Amino acid sequence: MTWKLFGNLLLDKSYISNKILDSALAEQSSSGEYLGDILLENRDIRDLKLNLVLNEQLNLSVCNIDKYMFLPLEELQFTIIDALTTGINYDQGARLCEFSMIKVKGDTILSKTRKIVKLDNEFPILLQNVFESADKIKSAKKTLEYFKPIMEHFVSGEIVIGFSLAFLFDFIFKQLNNKFKFTNTILIDIITLWRRLNPGPGHSSISFTKFTKTMGLEVVPPYSSLNNCIILHQIFIKLISEFKAAGINNLEALLNFQDRNFYFGIKKHLDIPSEIKKALDEKKVIEIEYYSPWTQERTIRKLDPYELIFRADNAYLLGYCHLRRDFRTFRLDRIGKIVVSHKKFINRKKPRFWV
């Protein structure tokens, strides 16, 4: 089974004519409204038929059959998602203002969806020359709440790829007051995979534009979430060859490589100590006081810090422990005093289970 465009499914069932579909698509292009809503408003289709087709489209998802877990990656269908925000901190007024999703299979883009979101505050002047859709954002009439069913539909039952999905979905959850949900979805985070493929310090924090340059591509303003999706598609195609070289040939292996416990949203704000940020950026050895809940002891550890990862409500520092002479994981809320030395550490090869 292969996922089909919503309009094509309507045509297949003879619920609408080609003329009606072309007219609705033209209206959608100018208004940005959901195709189904346009058809309902114009009384071209009834609610019941619309929902039947939406359910059928969802059932055509590639994730609904377990056998797809063992197919070559090139034969799978993916949904790539990206969004533009007015800043990185939602609590300080930043908002999601544009999002896009494309469905791909191998080198082929099957469909593109791009939506402009109405803001609940003024669009920042500094972004007017940075975002391709700046003028449309200023005059947008549909809030993220309006697009919520569309996002849930396009994400549910899919293999979803994105850059820093933890940040993206956390932003969506906050802006929708946690009233956002999807089911039977597999999440693939490109930056997490890239860090696993390229272990070492200096990768704990990297912007999308810097990351694309690292991958031999370039993103220049004015920025577009749709263009970002297309670039992420190109990057993922590049990474597939690296996956194969590492013996990762199917979705099952890819998920094990990424870590099945990968969490896509932080439920509460986590403060990362400035000393750890400094040590990660400058590749400096640190000394920490660490509490073990198992032995209820506090020990002084000397570490070479490699990267931070986030799971559930906690952040973890991954690094080489001089005391244990091996790589270890340290939960941030169990770390006490931190001292950053002047000594830089030499990269060690990560063990296979961590890489």
C-alpha cells in the first residue's frame, strides 16, 4: 500500500470531479486553508465522505505494517517536518509562525504542505527580511489551533523526520497548550543520528544553517520551512549511504542506532550549567561532584565531556570518566560542584553501544 494525496483519493472514489478539485486547489493556494475545509465550505462534499477518505489515507500509512521495519530505507516513505519560529524561547514570547511537511520516498517528493500561522503578538521587525513569507505572516488569519487537526493527521501513523524534533514538538505542545497528539508515529531525529555517526566534542549544540554547511549544503535567507524540508530530504538521502556503511540497512536497525528511548519533547525547563556548556564548546576536562542514588555516595569524578542528550524530564552528560577509565552517562540533576580545567582532552573512540 502507498500513501496517496487526499485529492486523488477523492477522485478515485468519484466524490468530486477534476474541475471541483482544480478549483479548490487554486483557492487553497491563495488562502492557505485546508483542502477539506474548502470543499466543505463550498458544499462540494459532506462531512461523512470527507472523514471516510481521511481515515483511508491514514490507513495507507507505511508504519501500519510491521514488515516495513525490515525493508531497505530507500523503499520506505517518510514525512519530513520543519517550522519557523520568531525565537527560541516560547516563555519569552517566541511563537511558531510557519510550518511545512513533505512526504518522500527515496529521491522522490510525493507531496508538499506549507502553512502560515497567525501570531498572537506582533511579528518582529528583525525577521521581516529573514523569512520568505514575512508579509503573509503579518496578515495570516489562521492560528496554529486551526491547523492542529491537519498536523495530527499528517504525523499520525508516519515515519517522521526532522531537525531537533525535541525543540520542534516541545514548541508545538506549548503553543497548543499540550492539546496536540499523534498515534502510531515513529520519530527520526536527523541531528541525533548525525551525532551518533560523528561522535566527539563540539557537536552538542549546532544550528540548522551550520549543520547544513557541514553536510555540504547551504541555507541562506530569506528562510522558508518548505525549503528546509527539501534540504533535510537531501541530507537524509546522503546519510543513508553512511548508515549502510555502518551496517544500518533498515528501519529496525536505524531505530536501535538512534535509541528507542529517544524522547521528542522536554516536559519541563532544564537549566544547563554554564560550566558544562563551556567545557563542551572548548573541549575542556571537568571535575564534578556526582551523587549515586544506588550507593548514596558522592564521588569526585574527572570527565572528558562529549555531548548532552535529553530523555523524558532529564538531561544527561555523556563523557569519558577518568575514575572508571571508560565512557559513562551522568544525569545533570545529580551533578554538584563543577570545575572546568584549562586542559583540553584528546578524542577517544566511542564504544559501539554508545555510537
